[in-house]
Amino acid sequence: MKQFSLSLLGLMFCLCSFAQQVSLTGTVRDDTGQPLPGVSVVVRGTMQGTTTNANGQFTIQVGPTTVLEFSSIGYENASVPVENRTTLDISLKKSDTQLDEVVVLGYSSTTQKNLTGSAQAITPKNLKDVTANNLSQMLQGKAAGVQVGSNSGDPRSAPKIIIRGVGTLTASSDPLYVVDGVIGGIPNPSDIESLTVLKDASATALYGARASNGVIVVTTRRGAAGKTKLTARLNKGIGTLNLGNFRLLNGPELYAVQKQSFERDRPGQDLNSFLPTPEANANTNWFDQAFRTASNTLAELNASGGSDKTRFFISGNYYQEEGILKETGLDRFGLRLNFNHDVTEKLHLTLNTAGTYTRGYDNSGGSLYGAYTYLPYDDPYYEGKPYNPITGAKTWYGRDNANFIYNQQFEKFKENTLAGDVLFKAEYELLPWLTLSTTNRAQTTFYETESTEDARGNSAADVQGRLSQFNSRDYTLLTSNLLRFKHEFAGGHTLDGLAGYEYQTYYYQSLGATGKGIFSGLDILDAASQPESIQGTKNDNAFSSYLFQANYGYNDKYIVTTSFRRDGSSKFGRNKKFGNFYAVGFTWNVSNESFLANHRTINNLKLRLSYGTTGNADGISDYAAQGLYNLTDQYAGVPSAYPTRIENPNLSWEVSNNANLGVDVTLWKRLSVTVDVYNRLTNNLLFNRPLQGTSGYAYITENIGAVRNRGLEVVFSGDVIQKKNFKWLMEINAGMNRNELTELYGNTDFIANSLRPYALNQPLNSWYMRRWLGVDTQTGNPLWEKVNADGTASSTGNYNEATLQFIGSNANPKLFGGIRQVLTWKNLELNAFFSYSTGAMIYNGDRQLFDSDGAYDRYSLMALSNGWSRWQQPGDVATHPRYVLGGNNNSQRPSSRFLENGNYLRLRNISLSYDFPSERLQKAKLGGLRLTASADNLFTITKFSGIDPDIPGTGEVGTKYPFSKKFVFGIQLSF
């Protein structure tokens, strides 16, 4: 009876508590009275919450003593007690500082004020100002310490991203992508809601063994409760060839140089046996033949809305870009559906689905190489048709005896990619302070290519035509299960965090075949008369992870963050499959101390300190630790096997130890400054250590060596002018990084690697070559440096006697970043974004072919840049040796002669936008109308003699696909 009474008493208490819960409705507006959609409304001390709809309205269950917390990016947070009210209207003030902005960290989110690590959020508006088909290109220059560059302007190519320097030798230096809270996926740029770059261990350590190279966190767009909102966007533009400072000699100019050399060095020989007569000089501009003015199109249509319980976002988009190189380009179609449903007040479901279909093609027939190398003497047409030089119908002066305009008719390449992504998340509130969630993602990609070389072309004429087909498929399955907690205690103490388990598996399979001897126009392998080759492979790997994070705060002054993650990977040896990774971070919000309260100058001041470890497992083979046999060969017609790899049971993770010190400050309510200093030491570098030939193996994959990266990052953001009708916002970010190889295996201090070997106590990408000393003023011959046995240096004209040495420069920039200027007058906005880089020495490999002093006299020749001169007679002080047909004493061979300063300042984008006033649109029942005109890559200020000094990673450039100048006009409508 006593137990029954106690149970009844408990039930009555629960019912009373439930009865005290009431439904509260409200509206959130900005300080001008306009409704604010997407504002987060959370019950203090719990995870219970909602967001405002398109009209700024919300509904939430509350108790009489509940305190609601309101937050939105760009606005000051507000805490409002309910006090028995059933309706509530509040207004949020625009934030004077970025410290109140929400930062999404993937597994969790916080505000800049409470962030202990180094992370930089980038708004969709700032991200999408350039016209590009991938996220990487949009990110260039937007975040301090993040280098983005590409060796190709091909629309199908993806740029390289390096965060805080390269910390590996042979493993991947790519960042980890986290989309909608879990690892994996790079979303369509049109669907991005927010993007955050995580840099230091405190921000990245929860991703453990995958986060050594930084993390890029993306959330996709979601719907808000309220009337369905439609948005349509159309951009249409053109791209034109941009050769920078690079120029080749035209026909008469090249003829004059070669004629002078021929008559001087080959007296008595017939000039017309080597050069065409002036009348027969075609003076063809091969760049004009290879490139074009290309079109680009972006079309988007999305809808969002829903009720208080069910919200949706659906979008479709199409992106088309012709390559400025003729017969190259891509088309991409994308669909996304994000669906959120509150089953009850405690159970929330999320379903995100996305699909992308991309078609790419390259039918250029080698025109990129030909545009650089072909001689202007040659005419690509004969008797009104594209000419095939192999026929010999007329003289062809170029070295390769090929004409890409002819081959474009018969050489075709196309690729198709179909990618799908499905994410399902269920979240249940066990207690007001405790939530359980499971997130499950499935990704798959189908990829296929087809290459056709018609028998009428040159590349496969000897085999009567060739057809190659290749296809692959892969899938990734991931489950992430988290238990989150958040609680506030009396006296201003807060505690929150999470614990969880993740498992990820990846599978890849491919099949390809090539046949030869095929009738023109057929693209079925069965039609090939003979098989030429067949290939196929299967790979898989798996990751298993345990993770924990706990954060403690006191009175919004002091925040301590701790995290731990244990990762296991099938890639590593059986003795060391698991690695442990951790981080500790501390934040002191100094501006919340009494001695800085209401300070006139310092409005916000925060100090951050963090240390932790992260790892790297990417970029090595799935079976690198296993002893393997090669089973793909045959002997005497039967299958054969031979050993190809030695087992390494101790192969394990690269481990980065990261320390970061940061300061965030806001001055005069107008200027925000963030400064970070970091030190990252990466140990146990993954490397294929070469073995003696007598061992029977080429190498063994081991953990050897260490690389240190140290740097400084600064971000300025300020309101230069803040008037009612005129505003001027300026943002500047700058990053500096220095790296050094501090350890190698055994007693080794040098590992050969072309022009950039790995050497102890040297930066990665240090140039190792012969030092160029210029031109002999009396003979016009080249000179290099020779270091004698006693350490003294002298000059030599013999290339083979010159000393290979580190010349004291490298391909890493010393300073890089971006500058943004935004000027707003009423409804008109001018946005200009610049990217810049200084201090990198770039090896212009093009000059080995096109600035070769006659060594490649059957290739075209670069024009001399400003300040350059060519030796003509004794006494000349020149930058270039005497031009000699056939070459001048190996002057074209690799040396510091071809190293150039890679400094540049680029106007990455400039745009002018006009938003029609809302009062004018109401009659047309439009929610918004924006017109935009923009230009990308309008100009670049640089002394670099090549096409583009923007060379990521290696710092070496060859026949590069140039970037285009783009001019785009756009319209965006909202209903």
C-alpha cells in the first residue's frame, strides 16, 4: 500500500508538471521591425527548441518559469523569461561583433564567443560570389591560412586545398569534409547553408585520425515553418582566354630570330630548306585555333516551408560550363531534398537526400599541348579542309608532325558520374538535458569513361582504331551514434558534451577494357577485332571510432573543452590498428570581467589556448601493411605469382601534435580582429622507404620522419563607414606558414625527388638544382655555379660540371590571403574580392621548351618579357644566351634560371547587385528581386612570365590549361 501511495504521488507530480506546460507563440523581429526567419529558440539548460518560420513566428511548449534563449547569425543573443505569458514578441539587435555568431563544428555548434579552437565561418553570400562548379574554387582567399589553387582551368578539374601547410610526404594533404554533421560528401555549392573551416586540434580533434589536414564543415539548407517560399536564380555568362604575361612570337618575329641564327651558324646552307619563304609563312596563332569564347549557365529553383512539425527544403539546379579550350566542358544536374519532422516534442527525424549527374568531355585532340608548341609557320588547313601532316601533301615545319584540328575530328573522350547521398537522423530527448541520436549516411558513385581513337586519326592509325571503356562504382556506409548532454548549474556553471561510436566502411570496384581494330563510328567493344588490354580491381577499408567530448563553462567567462577519440583502421598493421587522439582547449572571455565592463574602446576580448593530436590515414593503399603477391602476370601461358610487398605489422597513423594561441577582439564596435599563432609537428610520417634491389622488393611502407609547420593567421573585419544609406565593409585575411622536415629514417638526411627532394632541416618543396649565373658577356654562352672541393665557388659553362645544390628558395608562399570590399548605397551593392600570394618561387617549366635558346627550334618561342634581353654581340649584358639552332650548351636544362617570383594580386571577383525595394514588389506579389553583374579573374598583377602564378603544392608549372576571365549576369526571384 505504501509503494502504491508513493507511485500515485509520483504520477500526480508528473501530471502537475505536465499540466504546467503551455503552448507559447511568438514573433521575432530585427531592430527595424522586419520578421527574422531561422532564429534558434531554445529552452535554457535543455536541448528543447525550435526555429522561427519565414514570418519570424514560432511555437514552443514552456513552463511558467522557463527562460528562452534566442540566437541568430549576425544578431546579439537574447534571454527572455516566459513569466506565465502565452504570447511573446521580441526584437534582436544586430551584433556589433562576430563573437556572437554561431559556428557549426559538425558534431556540435557553438558561438565565436565560446569557441576554444581556431575556426573560421564563411557565409554563403561570400562563398558564392564567384562562378564555379565546385566548393574548392569558391573557397580561394576566403579563410586565413587556407591555400587554394589549381594547375588547370579545365571545368572538370578540382583545385587543391592546403590548410596550415603540408604536414606529410606521401600521404594525402587534403582536408576532411563533414556534411550535415557526419564525415563524408562534398555538396553541390547551390545547397550550402553554412561553411566552417576547422584548423587547430581543439576544433578538429573530435575527428581524430581523419583531421590532420584540417576539416571543412558544411551544413546544407533546411526549410523553416511557414508559407512555402520559392526562389529561382539564373546566371548566364561567358569565359574568355586569359594568358597573363605569357606570349609566343608570331610568324615574322620567330622567322627573324631563326633566320639570323641560321645565316650565322650555318653559312652556305639553303635557308629555305629549314625555314619557309616569307610568302609561305602562314603566321598561324595556334592559341586562337585552340581556344574560344565559352558560355556558362547556372540555373536554380528551390522551395522551402512547412509547418511547426514538418519542414522541407527541395532544390534542383543545373550548371553548364564550356571550357575555353575548344571541345572541353561539363554539364551537371543536381537534386536535393532535406526533410525534418518532429514526431513528438522529444523525437525528431531528419532525412537528407541528394543526387548529382555530371557529364564531362574532352575532344580537344591534344590542342592544349599544340597551342603552346606548334610553329606559326604551319597552316592547319589544306584545300579548305583540316590537314593531316602525315600525308606529306605539303611541308609541315613543326616537330611533332601533328595537327590537333585534324585529330579533333577523330579523338573523343567522355565521362559520366552519377553520385547519390542519403542521410537519415533520429534524435530523441531522453531527459531535458540528455539526447540520444543516430545518424546514418549512404553514399555511392558510378563513374564511366569512353575513349575513341578513330583509325583516320593519327594516334591509333597503326592499329586501325582503338576503343577504351572503363567503369567503376564505390559506396560508403557510415553510422554515427551520439549521446549528448547539456546542463546548467546554480552559480553560472555549465556542462555539455557528447559520447559516441562511429563505424564506416568503403568499397570500390572497377572494370576496364581496350580493343583495337574497329570500324569508324562504332563505340561497342564487341566490334573490336582484337582485345588489347583488360583491367579490374577491388578495394575496401573500414574505420571504427569511439569519441567523447566534455565542455565546462563558468559565467560566460571561462570555457574548457576536452575531447578524446580512439580510431581503428583496416589500412594499418595488425599490431597498431588503433590510435588515440585528444585535445584540450581553454577560453577566457576577458570582456566579461568587471574591469572591462562598458569599456569604450574594447567591446569584446577573448583569449584562446589549445593543444591536441590528430591523425592521417588517407593517401596510402588500403593494404599497405600487408605482405602481398602480384597475381596479375602469366608465365608460359599459365597464371603466375611473385611477392611484391613486405608485411609491416607495425604500420600506423601519422600523428600531428597541434598547439594554438588565439586572440579575438572587437574595438569601437566597428573593428573585429582575430589573430592565431600555431605550431604543428607531424610525426610517424607515412612513406614508401626504398629497399636494395637485391631484396627483391622496391620499397616498404613505414612510419618515418617528422615535419613541423609554424604560422600566423590574422583576420580583420571592419565597418569603415556605417551610415543609414551608405555602408563600407572591409575584410582582410592573411596567413603565414613555415615548414621544415625535422626527421628522417635512420641516418638518412636526403631522399631524391626530382627538383624538390626531401632533405633534413629543409622546407618541403625546396628547390634543388644547378644555380644559374647568367650569360657570358663575351661569348653569349650560359654559365652555372660550380662549388669546388674547398667550398669556394666558380662559374662554369659546362652544365654537367655545375653543382646540384639547394639554392635557398622554395615553392611555399610566405604570405597569402584575401581582401574583400563591400560598398552599399541604399539597395545597390558593390562587392570586390582580391586574393594574393607573396614569397613563393615558381618553376616555370614552360620555359624549358619555349625559352630554350634554340634547343627546341621546331617548337614555338616565348617573347621576351619586360626587362629581358638576348645576347647579340660581345659586351652585351643580357638575361638570355645567344640563340643557336639546336641549342646553346644545354642552357634549356633545369636550373634556377627558370625560377620566378610567384607574387600576385588578383581581382578574383567584382560584382554589382541591385535589390528592388520591397514596397515595389508587393504589387507583383514578389518576395524579392535581385539583378547582378559580375566578373571573375578580371586582372592579375604579377611579374611572373607564365600564364598564371597560382600554383599550389609543388610550385612547378607546365603547359597549363589557362583560367578564364568570366563575365556573368544574373537574376534572382523570390515568391
